[in-house]
Amino acid sequence: MKAQFLDAFNTPYALRSVLLPVLSSPYDILIKVEAASYCHTDAVLAAGQMQPNPPSFPHVGCHEFAGTIVALPNNSLSTLKIGDRVGVPGRAFHPCGTCSECTATSMPENPDADPPGYSVYCPHSRNNGIDGPGGFREYAIADSRQIAPIPDNISAVDTAVLMCAGVTIYSALKRCVLKPGQRVGIVGCGGGLGHLGLQFATKMGLKVLGIDNADSPLQLARNLGTGAKIVDARSQDANEVAIELGREDGKQDRGDMGLDSVVILPESQKAFDYGVGLLRNHGRCVVVSFPESGFHVSARDLVFRDISIMGSLVGSNKILRETLQFAAEHDVRAVIKTFALSRLNELVTAYHQGEGGKLVIDMTLPD
């Protein structure tokens, strides 16, 4: 089979032929990869900034892919069968099943946790495309407990982008803990996660504000037709936007004006500050990005405005499947540009041009 290898940090991918991967666990499934999506984390990893678990070289990237099961081990413990179409996320490949994360039971405060025995937060598991091989290859192994069955009305290409970008923003929106009619903001609304988030949030019945600061992503967000209000952060002050929203809601006091929750996607202090500035008092800020130098948080926002801040990293397998079903039922689709496997380096170049949407390797395209 053919696979794209990263042989060192900050170098192009190299296409080579290798042997098929070997099934080693009764939970393993062999997948013929049909689509493999490129994520910001792939860029972070390739630049040598993925700490504390950098990959070993040569490395096959991609932690959001989809395909069809072509083989199972003789001692398979899976209920899946050959021919099933599945989406594969990065986390968690071969969790230990015995640590505190894996054995934790679902609690009222976390109804979306997976059943005991499997956890995407297992510290002993590996992750496809991160510290283990991923989907930039013709065939890949996945953990059968890790996958999501693909609904009939979604293609492999559309599914691949939901395996990280989709589930990450969907999970972050759920962590906002909002009811239909409440306000949510998405900072970085024209990017891969952001433009999916605009669609998810509006289909959830929320009043949505999208924020970005570049022409192409802003245009992409506006062209989605979600009905979300789109703001150019370069020309519109956060405080003024919050006041405008408050007046639309009939509010009189500044503390009552603005968003109930905001999701921060860019790795930028300015983006973080802008998002927090849009919140009403007692609002919630959900952070998805993880810049190397972190974020500076204003103690005044925490103390005098009662702003709460929390992080969100992908979602449980339960949430992964819910994300895919929600997308199928509500016609949530990414704006996608596809490339053949042999053109992965062209895809990377296009990614760094920052035009928004998602870039995907479509294995059905000719070289």
C-alpha cells in the first residue's frame, strides 16, 4: 500500500510503498481509507510543537479519517463486520481499560461519558495520527471501540472532517450548557471548526455570533447562509457588539448585555480577549485552542464579572456518534477542498494560505 510519511519536523511528506499494517488486538479492525482530513494539529505536529508526546519518525499523520472495514482478526471482540463504513477519530487507540479514566462511571455532571472500560482520556492509550500512525495511507488499523458508524446519507469525505473538527466543536458547544434562544459566539468562525460550529449552533436553536478577522474566512462564514450574525473583529469593537446585542434583547445594564457563552478557536491572545469581552456577566468561555505560551486571563473578569473559563478537548465516543448523527439529520456539512493522496504537500501549502474550510485527502481521486 501507499502512505505519506513525515520523516522529520518541518519537512515535506514523502509518499512511499509499505506493507499492510498488522492486526494485533481482538478489538482491531483493518480499514480501507477513503478520506483523510487535515487538521490544525497536523500542522502543529509537523512543526515540532506537539508536546509532550511528539511522534517517532517516520510518521503517518491524520487523526480524522473514514473508510470501509476490510478485515477483522479471527478472535475479534467487535460487533462490526466487513463492509461496514466507519469514521475514525484520533483518540483513543487501545486504552488500558483499568485506569481511573477508563473505569469511571457516567455521573450526573458528565452524562456524555463513555461506559466503563474505554476512555478517550486514558493516559496509556495511543492516538491515531499523533503518537501512532494515522490515516494518510491506503489502509489503517483502528480500535473498534473508537469508531462511529457512518449514516447512509453522509459520504466518507464529509465524515472524515467530523472525526476531529466536527466532534471538537460539537462537544465545545455542548459544554456551553445553553438552551435554545440563548446566545453563543464562535471566535474563528470561518475556519475548519468554526464554520461547522456555526451550523451546529444554529441547528441547536441558539442565537449565533461568528467572529473572525480575515477576508476569506469571513466570506466563507457569510456564504453558509446559517442566519448567524458575522462580525469582523478588525473593525468592530467587542464592547460595542455586546451592547448592540443587549439592546436587541431589551437589556438596560451593560452587565446583562452580550453572549451567554463563547467558544475560542484561534491561538491568539487578541482573539481570547475579544471573546471574553463579548460575554455578559456570569458568561462562560470555552477554550479549544492551546497556544504554546498559553492565555493571559484577567482576574477582574473572573472576580467582578463572574466569568467562568473551561477547556474542551474533542469528546467521548458517545459524543462522536451523536455528532455524526446530528450532522446527518440536520445536513451539517463542511466546506471542503479535496486532494489526491499524492498531493498531500499541495494540501499543506493550501492550508497555510488560511482560506478557511477543510482540506481533505480523497482516496478515490487519481494521482
